[in-house]
Amino acid sequence: MGARLNENFLRLLAAVLLNYELEFGYEDTQAALLRLSRSLIIVGDNGNIRWMKACYLINLSFNDYYSGKFSEVPTRVLQALFYNPKYITNRGVLAILIRSIGKLVLK
């Protein structure tokens, strides 16, 4: 259809995915994300899906950073940047990326 989904709705979906991951784990969440993406393409476009995936991954990166899972942060941030390069201008994203790498190097 080519419609644009509301960013608030996509942000809500990303938050639901984060909660789903807490309950069911990363692998099950990735499977749910794939199914959700296939459904969203019917009512939206690929840009909507990429935006939601990036939002989910950035929020997951912050969760990992504040949980002390520093090794997960760089990969997730880079994945999010693939889906939405605009995150490179976010100082918070850059801060957790650089600090995580620093903590890994100084280990």
C-alpha cells in the first residue's frame, strides 16, 4: 500500500519487543520480529520496518549497556545504524558505543 505508519505506533512495537525479549529470550524475539516485519509490509513500507528495527536495536543497546553487557553493544548499535543511519548523530548512542568499546579494550 505504501502508507506510512505512525512513529509512535512503531516505537510502541519496539517497546513490546523489548518486553517480549525479557520474557522469551533473544532468539524468540528475533523470530517474532521477522513475523511482525512480514505483516507490517502489508500496511506500511520497508522504511517503517527499518525504523522500527533500528529503534528496537538502539533500545536493546542501552539495556545491554546499563546491564553491563558491553560486548553486545557495538554489534547492536552497528546493526541499528544499518537500518537507520540517523542514529550516528545521537550523542547518547555514540557515548555507549565508545564507552562499551573502551571497557572491552581495557578488560
